[in-house]
Amino acid sequence: MNPFMNRQAISNPEATQVAVQFLWNGRVQGIGLRPAVACWARELGLAGSICNTSAGVQLRVEGPAQLVARFEEELESHLPTEAVLETRERQPIECEALRSFEILESDEDGPLRTEVPRDRAVCPACLEELTDPADRRFQYPFISCTDCGPRYSLIRSMPYERRQTGMAEFGMCAECAAEYESAADRRFHAQTIACSECGPRVWCTDSRGREIVVDQAAIQAAAQALKQGQIVGLRGLGGYQFLADARSDAAVQKLRELKQRPAKPLAVMVSSLAEARTLAILNDTEEQELCSPAAPIVLLRARRDAGLSCDLNSGLQTVGVMLPTTPLHALLLNACEFPLVVTSANREGEPIACQADQIDAGLRAGADLWLEHDRPIERPIDDSVVRVMAGQSVTIRLARGLAPLPLPIAFDEPLIATGGQQKSAFAFCNGKQSVLGPHMGELECLPACERYLEQLQSLQSLYDFAPAGLVCDQHPDYFTTQWAERVGIPLEKVQHHYAHILAGMLEQGWLDRKVLGVALDGTGWGTDQTIWGGEFLLSTATEYERVGRLRPFALPGGEQAIREPWRIAVMLVAQSLGEQAALMLGTEVEPAEPLLRIGKSSRLSPLTSSAGRLFDGVAMLILGCRHSGFEGQPAMLLEATCDYSETGAYEMPIHEGELRELDWRPAVTQIWEDRRRGVSPGRMAMRFHRGLARAIARFGSFYSQLPVVLGGGVFQNRCLVELLAEEFAQSGQELGLPGRIPPNDGGLAAGQLALAIARREGRDTIRCV
């Protein structure tokens, strides 16, 4: 007799017996759903089974009709909080006189219909056990449960079962096996279950790769090195990382030199939310993001008295903060008792390494100590980055914990969208579901391009499909475009900024509507052979019309102007106030006369309507940013300077013509005059941001009956986004703010895929599923 059989069922064996089968799709695997459902069914004394399949989760339950009905009615309240049932199929089946309820494994293959589970940061319950001397997993660096631990980075194939992950290499000891089988244990069917007797282990090596110490001594050795200001290499959840004392200028500078990352901000990991509050000012939404199972890096307003190295985020008012992503990180933080810089162990622009033999010899020698482990990393993945703007979370980098991201569109033909060149990520439809893949990084070197193709092939295998068509950017020099052209299957090309707007429409669920898209970024190939980046596009799911732009200006020296914003500033001043003023500006930097000559050559100085480059030039005028250490640095510094008490705005009129043009020249003229009058940089920066926001809102009013969608990397700027939210709230016009799909080039592939699906369906609009 089933020991879980309900007394009511026992006392009434003649009760009508029924059997029902369910198929659930969505976020249903890797979150503890099967054990939760099994416990509820057993509590009611029902028989049946539940298993993961390529289609989601299949559940069979049978027993007295009254109890089966109760099981269904109260089931939602017994599911894990992370569960999302996107589709539900239910059908009655024949009773089989089963006597128990079992969790089964499935060998089903075919195109994957359900979500691939994402990595989950160590949960509070495991952290409590980790620090409890009485617990048998005390200080075990790979403690996990049904609520936390590696998922995506550990999966070899689906459905999600231990034998199809990297944990297959570790057989369970008797105690772990007993916990795994016990419905009363919180590790009931936890696929990553392990302990110090049977699971992965850690050890330390020196810079030459020689093993020094193992287990707890290795963690203590790494902590001691960090206390001494040394650099520690760590094999993390999704790849190798560098760690350093976040308070030490010397350690941070050494780390920057090792990574060849002279200026780009570095993220900080702290042990708790309370410690995060000592470093930054957080609102409720930011706290929720920080403490979520995804545990991303959250960009926060930094406190001035936080005690962090000034070299972490020089000139910025923000700091990237995250909580421990793994028990190993938590143990190091507890041992050090100070915040740690945590960043990928690679040179800037190169892919994250996940195997020891992928680490460059120079990087290997540059770190003082390496903390290794033997749990496999099946899929390399970086840390996610989010920023809260206008009250909602915006993804800056879609990676660990957030990717792969399901997209609410589907088509029965397998497709791949290749994305862009910077912040690259691909998207695909396998004929059953659509997905935006994780951040791949910049495709500027051979190893990065190889990693992109390797991961694309890996996810094709995981989701079990071969593409029937490709879609890519129109830029002829992008690696993703060139690769797509060589594959030899049907290819469609999408204009860069239109893809940004499509991604925003997909984010809002507005693919069935016509919108005014505002696409502001640094660079994108325009259909008129100029460089776009400040575009207003009337858009549907299948076509667009360019109806406006920022007034174009020259980029003297092309790519060189992006690295040296003073060149852009000279051209802005020349157009706004004349060449004499531009020559005067040149006396502050370098002689402007040769630059003005270059600026008249269309071959040497391409035209652009780029908002990102406008920000660069204005940052030079207001802050003196002669050089850019990384993409977007001048704009970030300009935003950081904004004085929020300033209510004024620079003028940016809109001129009628074949295309409406947003004219920045009056704003540059006013900046020039404010410089002469000694107005503070903070007030000038805010006037520029507010002026641009008002001009965009004014442009929107020409199409007041349409919703407005924002897209492009410029909308990573919190000040600008929140000013726009205020402007549109006053006008009442609908505004679609960025969200989980990155507004930068990391979201391009989602927009490309949406277009490909819409055109194949042969409709101007498509409804999100």
C-alpha cells in the first residue's frame, strides 16, 4: 500500500477513479518543479508520474476523482515561485491502477519546446548551511539544491537530468543518494546534489600551474593572497575570473594592466545586501535585482565614502555591484571580509576562458595564485549586467542567470539571426520556440569569432535544429554578416537601427502595431551609405520608413574620431559657430586647421547622424574629453556630471524637409556661450540631456497617435531615459522603455529574428505569443 495514501481514499476504495495527463511548457525545468509536484501528489495519496521532456514537463496523475480535482485546484500554490507555465495541455487518460507517484527520467529527443534552465546564484538556505559548523556541507564550495546552482553552464543536453549534465562525472555517496530520494529532504531530486565526499573539489596552483594546497586550505590560501593585495585567478561558474581587493588602488591598477583594460569600469562583489548598501544607494527595484536568483551585476549610484578604490570607476557616479554567485565566492568573501573586484580573466576584447588550457601564458603568469576546481563548465558564460531606469530593470548585458532568454514569437521554420559586431549575441527559432542567446562580446579578434561560432553550433545541438534561413545586419564589414553570406542558405539582411526598433517592439509586445521608433546609438550602416545613429523610423513588423534624423556632421579621420572626440567637437563648433571658433577650440587641444581640411573630404571624413558621436563631441566641449578609453566613455562621463537640480534645456529645433532634422547647432552654440560665462559642467550636461529629451518628445508629437519605441545603446543612459519618461508622461503619448532585451547591440538579433518571422508569415503585424 502507498504509505502516502490519503485516509479519505483508503476509507472509500470504491470512489470513482480518474486519470489525467498534463503537458506543461515554459520555465519548468531546473527549478525544483518535479519534486514539488511529487510531494503534493503524494500528500494527497495520488499515484502517477512526472518527467522532464523536450516539450516541457509531462505529468500523469490518477486516483479518486475528488482528490484529483483538489490536486488540480490547489496545484498552482504548490509550484516553485520561479515556475512559468506558458502553455498547458490537459487530457483525460485511462487509469492504470498505479500504486505510487514517481519522478521519471525521459530519453525523448527532437526540437526542444521548453526553456533551458538558467544558472541560479547560491540561495539563502544553502548559504546558511555553508556557514553552519554542524551541517555536513559546512564550507563545501559546491553546495546547491533544487533552488540554486549551475544549470545552463552545466547542461550537455536536454531534458534536464543529472546524467545529461557535467555532474554525471560525480556519483552520489550514500548520504547524498538518500537525500536525493527522500521527499522530506529539500534536496529531493536536486540534480546538482553533491558533498565533499562525492562531489567536485578545489585546489590552488601557483602562476606556473603547480598544485600547492587543496580543499579548505586552497580557499584560505586564495583569501590570504587577496588580503596581501595580490591577484587571484578563479575558475568560476561560467569561466575563469580575476579577483582583487576592491579597496586597493595598487591591486586594481595591477589588474587593469594585466587585463589591458585601462579605463572601463570594474564590478564589485559583496557578501550581503547590507554590505551593498554601504557602497551604493539602492531603491527597491535595485535590491530585488541584486537579490534575485540571476544575481546580475547591478549598476548603482555609488556612495562617495564607500572606501573603494577610485580606479574602479574613475569619473563615474555609478558602481557595478553583485552578490555571491556561487558558494565558492561566498567563502572567499567571508574569509576576506572586504569587497572584491570580480571580472573575467581575459584581455579586453577576448572571450572568457572556461578551460585551463585556454588561458594565455602571460595572463597565467600575471596572477599570483589560481583557485581551480574540477566541476565541468559545458557552456562558458559571463556575468549579466542590469540597470534600473524609470522604475524598471533594463538589461545591459544578457548573460549568466538571464540567458538563454525565451522570445515571445514562434515559427515552424528554423532560423538564425546573427546579431551585430559589438556586444554580439545571436537569436534563433528551432521551429518550436525562439530564443535570444547569451552575450558573446566584441567580434574584433579571431578567438572571439571562433567562440561565437562554437557556441552557435553548441546551441543548435542543444535545441536540436538546423537552420533553413539566416538573417543578419546590412553592414558588409561585420563578421556576422560575412559568415552568414558564406553559409549558402537563404539570407535576409536587416538595417541596423530598424532591428533595434523591432527588438523594442518585441519587448513591448507591439509587433502588431505601427510605432515611431527612436534609434540612438554610436554606429550603424545606413541605406544611403552614411553612418546612421540618430534615427526616427515609422515601423511595422515588416517594414519601416525613415522620417527623421539628427543633423549629420563629419567624422574627420573616420574611426580615429571615435577614439579622439576632440575631432568631433571641432566639427560641431565649425558647423555651429564657424571655422574661426573651431580654430579657437583647437588651441585647447591640437591645431584645428588640418582637421578642418580633412573634414571637407567625404573620403576621409564620412558623414554621420550618430547620437553617440554627438554625445562624444559635447563631452569634449563640456568636460574636455579629448580621448575615449572605451566605447561610450565620454557619454558615461557626461551623464555622471549631470546636475539634477538644473531645470534649463538647450535648444534643439526640428527643421522640416525631405526628412525632419533635429538640429543640435543651437545647443552647441549655447554650450559655447556657457563655457565662456563659466557655467558649471554639471549644469551644462543636464541642459544638454534635457534639451535632447524635449526634442525627441517634440518629434514624437508629430505622430501623437502612435506609440514610441526606444532602441540603441544611447538608451543605456539613465538620465536621458528618465527625462524622456517624464516628457511622455506629460504628453500622454505611449512610450515603450527598454527592458529585458538589451537596448544596445546585444538585442539586435532579437529584432532581426522578429522581422524574419513576420515576413515569412506574410503579414505587416505579428502577435506575440
